[in-house]
Amino acid sequence: MQTSYRILVVQLFQETHGFSPVHTPLTSFEIEQGVEMIEKNEKADSVLGGLIRELAALGHVVVPAFAARARCGGKVQDAAYAFIKERILAAARSSRYDAIALDLHGCTQSESLDSVEEDLLSSIREITGYRIPLVAGFDLHAHATEKLFRLLNFGTAYKTNPHADAAQTGERLAQVLDSMLLRQVKPQGFHVLLPMLLGGNDETTSGPLATLHQTMQTAIASNGNLLDYSIFNVNPFIDGAHVGQAVVVYAKNEDGAVAAKALSLTAAAQFWDCRNQFTHQLPCVKDLLQNFSGTQPRLIIGDFGDRVLAGAPGDSIYVLSECLQYSERHITAIVTDPAAYEQCLRAKEGSTVSLSIGGKNTPGLSAMDVAGKITRLGNGVFRNRGAFMKGAQLRLGPFAVIEQARYTLLVTQDAVMSQDPGCYLDAGISLDDTDVIIVKSGYHFRMAFEDYGDCYIVETPGLSGFHPEQLPFEKCRPIYPLDSIELPFLESVYLQ
């Protein structure tokens, strides 16, 4: 008969852009606890969703603690993190459980902390000690420090970018935890840090990362003593001690420790050797528009420099301006501008407005004059239609829709993750009669918009382009490619 255990589940998910001037308040978080946390996440395509479903399938009792998730953005305000942390710790103090499993992004920073996750896990350990198994699932863009993983009995990350396996990561986390509780495995982990930032070409479907992941998957499958691997490509827009790429490999038990250590070093060496391959050349908007001859009539453009999915403020109007100059097509675009939204709110739905919009928060960007009829005002959420986080509800917030002959403009008070058509559709904007759709995403939008048209990424100004020389990195130095680094040896650190 299967032994049933009580598993306390937690979620804290926000990817930080450490150089964004717009910090993330508590109001940016979707928060659930108790039964509501289970009901709203049990079908979600997330680590938490996969974790809840698989734990239940394995016969365990899911004990909901606290869930808090926000869009990517600037550093979390200290007061917001303090609120979230205390609710999580209160659940850890008061609940009855046999283990704790967390859904963490892994790259959350606050105004005072370079790693919120390190702080949270350390505080949980102060309550539980090391007698309680503590495991976590991560985004592969986590700031995966040695200290972070020393606080865990096991941690695992997505294997795909764009991310198509968040739920599978949660399922894997639940399965390993189940095996740990049944004393079938005792994970032995090894961690290698590489002092480098990536400059593009970082998808896992092709290029150097595809090769590296295939090497790791083959090695794990061929050795029965190995358990799991993760390759962490840290979000390149944070500063802090030990920011860099990380490789983590687990053996099932002590018998596989030697093989796990060797694999972590082999992977890290292969990673370092291909460091110069992580670059990309993106077209500019003008060249894309003038040379576009796609198989579908509609064009979807990813604004790489102002990717809200990478934490940028979403205030760039650059792509719309270029499209208006170099194309006669109708354009649907999104921009974050709280002041412009307030002007629309005061003008009321049905009015015609003229606004100076965009360029409020990103250094070097300019505003643009727009005019049109306010066809809708609203405040709410949107549902993801595409494969990335399919079915999840994301925050849209207060918004206004401005329409005129050349364009439809979605103006939001808060930055919105527009990688999914749901952000437009649930704002009441039809995408059937538009020719060009602009999104604030670099990769993931292709998983959702491929049925709407041909998807392209363009090089644009902003805070989320791969230009580390333009950002004030200090704490992580020396780091490649900003510094000339010799790597005489690689150290694989035993985590247990």
C-alpha cells in the first residue's frame, strides 16, 4: 500500500530586471492561499500546477501554504517581499507536513536582497532545520547560486527555452520527492558556476544549448545511478554576487556521486568552450518590413529591447513608430504609460484623444504623438491561449484601447506580458483585421502566435537587449564578456 505524506506547497514567482527603474509593488502579485490556491493552480501549466497534480496522483496530501506570482519587472519592493515572506513562514510554522515543495522562479531580487530565494529558503530552514525534505522547481533563468542549492535537498529546472515544460518540471519534482520520502533515492548534488553572461542564441531547440542539453540527457539516460541535471542560464539583467551560468547534476545516491561530479564538470567545460557562440544578429524593423515575404499575410514582431517578459518597463513605442514610417499596413500595438491611461480615463470611453505616449521610464527612448478614439476602458486579467503557461490567468490591469485607421493601441497602466494573444483578445481587441501585431517578447510569443502569422524578433532600443556593456554591472565582476577571464580550472561543489 502506498504511504501517504503531507506536502506543504509554496509559490513565489517573479523574474527581476535589476536595472529597471520601475520596482514591483505588492499589487503586482496575484496571491492565493488555502483551498483557493489549489483550485486556481491545479490545472495550470506551471511548476505549481504539475506539482499539485502529480502529488495527488501519487497519493499524497497537498497542503497549500501561499502562492504569489507577478509579471517580470523591476526589483520587488521590500515591503512586498516582507508581506509574502511572513505568510509563507507562518504556514511553515503552523502547518503539519512531512516535506516542503516550492515553485520558485529563482531570479527574484528585492530592493535590499540580491537573492530573495536564498533569503526565503534560509528562513524556512531556520524553522524546519534539515530534518524536513525541502525541494524546489525553477525557471532555467534562475540565479542558481551554490548557497541556494545547499539549502535544498533537490532542485530542478525547465529544460526548454522557450519554456514548454514548466508543468513537467513540477511533475518531476513531485516524483523525486516521492522517491525521497519512500527512501528510494537520496539525491547527491554537484554545482558548477561559470562567470559568464549570454549574449543571445540561447534557445534550446537549436545552437549550442541544444547540443549541451542533448549531451546531458543522453548521459542521464545511460547511467542508472544518475537522477537529474539542470543548466541555468541566468537572467542577464541582474547584478549580484555569483551571477553566472550554473550546471547542477544529481545522483540518485552515493553510488552515483562520482559520475554526477564528472558529468557536471564535463558539461561546464563544454559550456565554457562554446561561450563565443552565444550571440545573435537580429534585423531592424525597417529591413524586416521592406524584405518581408512571409507565408502568411500577418506579421508578428517581437520587440527585443523592451521585453516585458524579461522585466523591461514596456514603455517603448519605437516599433510602432517604425512600422508607421515604413509600412502602410494596419498595426496593433501595446504600450505601458500610466499617465496616458489616466488621460484616457478622464476623457472617458467614446472620446477622441491626442496624447504624447511612451518613453517615460527607459533611458534614451522618446515619446510619440498618437490620436484616436477611446473604444474601451477596462481593468482585469487575460487568459493565455498559447502553449506557454496555457490556460493561466495573467494580470492585464487598468487599460484603454485607442483606435484609428492606421493602428489599434492598447495602453496599460502596468507593464503587461504580451507574449500571448490573450492580452489583446481579453481587452476586446480583434486580431482578425490587423496586419502587424507588436508584442513585448523575444521568444515565447512564437508558441502562441504561430497560428496568427509569421513571427520575427527585431533589434530595438531598450533595457532588455543583449548589450551588457550598456548596463552598470558591479557585484558580479569579473565576468565574461565584460572582462577578460582565464578559466584555469572548474570546481564542482558537493551540495550535501
